[in-house]
Amino acid sequence: MSKTDPSTYDAIIIGAGISGLVCGGYLAKAGMKVVVVEQHDKPGGYFTSFKRKGFLFDAAAHSFGNYRAGGHVRKILTEIGVDEIVTIKRYDPSDVIISPDFTITLWNDMQQTVGDLAKSFPKEKDNIARFFNFLTTANQVEFVRLKDKTFGHLLRSFFEDTRLVNALALPVFGNGGLPPSRIHAFSGAKIYSEFLIDGGYYVEGGIQNLPNALARIIRQNNGELRCRRLVKSILSKGRSVTGVELENGETLLSSYVVAACDMTQTYTALLRESTDNEEKAARISTMIPSLSTFILYIGIDRSFEGLTQPGTNIWHLTDYDLDQTYSRIMKCDFDRSCAFMFRVSPDLRTILAFMTAPFASVQFWKENKKKTEEDFLRKIEKAIPELKRHIVYYDGATPATLQRYTLNHQGAAFGWAKMPSQTADIIAGKRSPLQGLYFAGHWTSIGFGMPGACYSGHDTARRILRTRKNQ
């Protein structure tokens, strides 16, 4: 096809992350002619894998949640047909939190988790049961009452022991990028219910197999996935979207465009030619993106005694003051930052470790990447004493790396920072300045990770199909 001979589609989706692929899967299966345009060389966004020196590493996502019977991730992947292509296994326990004084094990059986935790904190026994019951039964009305509250407020409404509060909050900090005193109560509770109480799911053969399966389904239903294609602008006429222009000059036409990509880029670059978006762009410029992560990839020669259970997320907390930890992270004081996670892969060949980190600047990470890798590796070696003798390879990914591969603003790991002060703006982010333009992904959701992305993609597809039916 020549650059002067545009192709016409029923829907164009910008970004092949999980939300874009889920949206594309639903639209393609409904009979729409769909094209998903992705600037990277593979689909998945943060949900990708790569090979290095003979090792297969998951790039960022290490497991996912909400795949229980009745969970919306299970429902979505089943409806699209992904469950017929990949095998998904759940690891037990999904997560272990190690603090200076005690260990919390999050089993697949919630009652076992509650029982074990009550043994370590007998004075909090009833509170523990009430907290976990709340996480699994709370309705929308109860969360509306917490609309201006933090997850720290929620935790303190159940518990008196500050050690328990901070230890329980550690995975929320790691999976949400904010300490309990700053993250919205709803977002923190969702991380617990979807990542921890119903967590530990993993795609056999590597995380990449999930987006590959979604891309395969789109193609099987006459859709297209175009990788290594960067969208330059979203085209419009009057108040309606008309398509997109690619960086190579190619034009794709459609009356529906889904921006399943970075919101800052969407408004400052892709929509720069459209009208009436200056006010929204100005508001976005004042919003705070979530923190990013520093990821360490470790390849080992073999399994050995002392290697932690594969498939389980191991969280380490050496300081109960998560506000102080957050302050140190914001200053890039990683030497004294005392919170991180690592996970041994199911094949016992690799370890993925990460810690929350700010974007700082591209130059900062050029100058400090190697030192941060070495300091972080020493922390992992301290947690796994025999590890040093078995390391064959290691490398790191900085927030600048994540920005380069995903184009997420400042390498943000979770879209906008999910603070109470930004919740209304995040929800309002779904509103489009153009007819036919829709948004999907973690920038428009107060949920997190793969469950949030799945739901966002499903919701966007549902709205497009409903609009199309009524036309």
C-alpha cells in the first residue's frame, strides 16, 4: 500500500498493551475490521518477555490476579478465547512478606492466610478477619464513603499495630508506587483483592504468551497488528475523529480510534492538530504520574539449596516507616531504601527483582544505572545467601528504559499516581474531546495492572459496540 493510498478500518487502536489487545479482541470478534498499531517490535507493553544470553526474562509483569472463577479477568479471557490457547497456572503462596520481626504468607486459601496471621498477631485476630472479609465483600457504597481517604486510613481503621499496618501495605506500595498514607483507599483495596487475595497467576512459557495469544485472536478474526509503527497524530475533521497518521507518512482511516497509550503523549503530540484540547492538555500537565520501577534481571546456572520457591513473590521490608522509605526513593537514595521484591521463575533459571524508583532524568540513569544494579544485587544476595556463586548474567532496566520501550510518560508503571486528589481527574480522563475517539489503559483507570487494563479494554470495546449498534 502506498502512503498516498490510505487504508480504511472500522477501528484503529493505538498501543498493543493489554488494554488495547483486549479491546481489539472484542471488536474483531464482533466483526469489525481492526488494526492495532504498536511502536515496539512486539505486543504486550509491560506484559512482555525477552531473551538474553540464553535466558528468558519477563520484562516487567511477573504475575497477575483476578483469574478466579467469576473474576472479570477470567471472564474476559474466556470470552475472547485466550484460555483455549495458553495455560495459566496459579502459584501457592502467591506472595510472602518478610519483615524484621515476622513473615506474612498470602496463601491461595484466604482462611489459611487469616489463620496464620492471627497466630502471629493474636491481639489483632478479630481485626484481621474483619479486614480480609471487608476486602472480599465491600460494595460500592462502602467505597464511596472512602472517596477522600487513603489506604493508610483504611488499614488504621482495622489495626492498631503499626508494624502490621506497614507490612501489609508493602505489596500495595510495590504494586501501586505510593505508601499507604498517599494511595487512595479504593486503589489499595483493589490491589489486595485482585493481586494478593486472588493473585499468583502466571502464563506457562512466559508472560509474553498472553499478549501473543490476544494478537493471534485478532488476526484470526481478520484484524491486523502492526508493530514498529509509531503514530504521529490523530486525525480529525470538525468534532469527529477520522483516523491516524503514522510517522512514516502512512494514513489509516477510521471513524473509531482508541488511544490505549500514554495520556500525556496523546494530548501533547497526537491531538495537537485537533481543536478544544488545550484546557485538557494544561490540566494533564499538572497531574502527577505514578512512580516507575528499577528492575533487575538475574540469570542463574542451576537450582540450589536456599533458592526461594519458584513463582512466589518475595517482599522484603527492613524499615516499618514506609513514608520515610518513600521520601528516600524520591531522592534516589536507594542505599537506604528498604523495600523490594523478587521472584524466582518457574523454570528456576531466572530471578526478576524490582524496587520502586522515580524517573529522575535520562542523564541520571545513564550515570547511575550500573551502581544501582550492583547495590540492588547485593540486597538480593543478602536475601539469598548462596546466590552469588550461581549468577551467570545480570542486567537492569531503569525508568528511562521503561519509558523508551513503552512511551509511558516518565516510565510510569501505573498510569497516574492514584492519590485521592487525582481520582476525579483520572475518571474524567475517559471523556473524549472528539466523537469516535476513545481511551483505554491504566491512565484512565483507578484500578491497577493487568486486571485494570483488561477491564478498561473490555469497557471501551463495549461502549464502541453499543454506539455502533445505535447508529
